[in-house]
Amino acid sequence: MADEEKPITYINEVILKKRRTNEDWAIRRKQQLEERVKRSKHDNFVIKKPDQFVREYRDKELDLIQMKQRGSRLNQRKRAFEVPESKLLFVIRIQGKNDMHPKTRQLLYSLGLRQIFSAVFLKANDRTMKILHKVEPYITYGYPNFKSVNELIYKKGLAKIKKERVPLTDNNVIEQAMGKYGIICIEDIINEIANVGKHFKEVTRFLCPFKLNKPEKALQGKKKRYSDGGDTGNRDTQINELISKMN
């Protein structure tokens, strides 16, 4: 006698739909997790432990205390900085922000130094030098010569036109923006910067901060002053050597 056929078990359609929904959700979730892992690897994302947050907080508070101490020492001495004859400074940000207090970051941003290896021309005066002294562990600076100014503006110069970064390849663009100051070409910009002319402020506002290349061996990551064997602070005219390696 042939075996009796087993009755077919029917599954409710609602349950089938729920299974399909769960399967679809599981597939999407898996894809999302895979994409998140890829992004985290791409962005060098690291999950921090609680003690890391505590250490970073303490480092930032220490940075604020040290910044205030540097400013306090200046006030106690009633020191006026000696301004060089050239009056021209080139300031490069060489340190990141892991242990930086927000107030230090705010000072750097006020100078236009929002990123590591960004750089700006500044007019050397007492106020500027005081700010540089406060943020000294994160920057290096000095007095660029005409050759450095010329090469920086020709190789790295970009202008801010309607919130866009525009290469300085068309003198018509320069004349339209700066013609009212008598500046109509890239050579005029170079001369105004190098000589710290009467429209220096307008020209530096017209220019974007320079994005320099990371030097291979010129910087060692030391927050000690350059005069003490480190990387930060005043390099005087030796800034020109660093510029040539980062341009």
C-alpha cells in the first residue's frame, strides 16, 4: 500500500509578508553596516574609550591655562614686541587640534588658519605678535623675502570671488575686484604684499589662505620653539627655507 501523502501546510499570508519584510530589513541593515565600516576606515574613525575623552579634556584645559600664562607674562612685563623693518610676516599652522582648547582654535581662526599647513601673510605689529605668542605651540612664522612672496602668490595664490576660490590666472578678475585700490594685476598684488603697502589689508582679505604641502623632513612635530630645537615660533628669515620646502 502506497504511503499516504502528507497534507500540505499552508502558511498565513500575513506571516509570509512579515518574513519577507524582515529579510529585506536584514539585508538593508547589513549593507548599511558594511558601508559604515567602509566610511569609518576611510575617515580613520576610531571609537574612543572614556579615559581617552578624559585625557583629551585635560589636555585642552592645560592648553587654555598655558595660553593664559603666556598672555599674563606679557602683560606683567608690559612688553612691546620689536617690529622688523619689513613689517611682513608669513605664518604657517603646523599643529592639529587634538589637544587644543576652543579659545585657542578661535584665535587661530581669527588669523585665517583653520587647517594644518594653511598659511597667511600678516602685518607685524604689537597686537599681531601678542596673538602669535598665545598660539605659538601651533604655528611657526618669520619674515619672508620678495622671492618667497613672489613664488607663493604665483604657485599657490587663490582669490575669494563671491565665496568661491579662483586662481590668479586672469588679471581682469583682479582688476574688477581690486581696481579701485589701483591694483590691476598679479604683480601689483605681489608688490603690495612684499612692501606692506597701504592696501595690504584689502589685498590679504582678497587672497585665500595658502594651502601648503607637507614637508618631508623640515618638521618633526615638536612643540618646542624653533630657537630651542623644536618647530614652533619665530624662525626669522629662515622661514624662507621652510617656504621653499612646502611650496
